[in-house]
Amino acid sequence: MSDKIIVLITAGSPDEASMIARTLVDERLVACVNLLSGVRSIFVWEGKTQEASETLMICKSRMPMMDRIVARVRSLHSYSVPEILALPVVAGLPDYLRWVESSTQD
């Protein structure tokens, strides 16, 4: 099984998402981040159904980086409980997966 992961993170604004994404890439915690603005989220928070416009970050990284990603995002994020979810990559273009490996550091 590959150690490559996709990390999903939402932010409350495009500016916040961009700042977090650049930090994660600059610190080599992730190889790449795609930003999707205009995501509409509906969720329960503090016992009430909420609705918010958010920006979704799709981050490419490796499982050994996950604890550092979580810590860094929590230090930068405006939410008290940010969404940070890792999904396994089960297959991919070998050259791309090697690039993810070489673009992240332990």
C-alpha cells in the first residue's frame, strides 16, 4: 500500500485557504494544493444546523507528514475545529507519485 494521501481541509475564505496552502507547500509538508472556492457546507455545530461558504483545499502528501500537517493547520486556521481528513491514494501515475515523494520531506 502506498503512503501517499489526499488531505481535505476547508477554510472560511479564499485568502485563509491560500495562506494555509502556501505555508504547507513552502514547508514541504505537501507537494501541491488545489483550491476550490465557493464550496457550500451544511453541518451541525453547537447543536444547530449551520451553512457556510468555504474554500476546499485538496492537498497531496504522504502519511508520515500527517501529524505535522495537522499541527501546522491548527496553528494557522481560524476555526477551533478545522476539517482535516486524510484519504489513502490507492493508485496513480508512478511519475506523479514519485514527485509527491520528492516534494515532501520527513
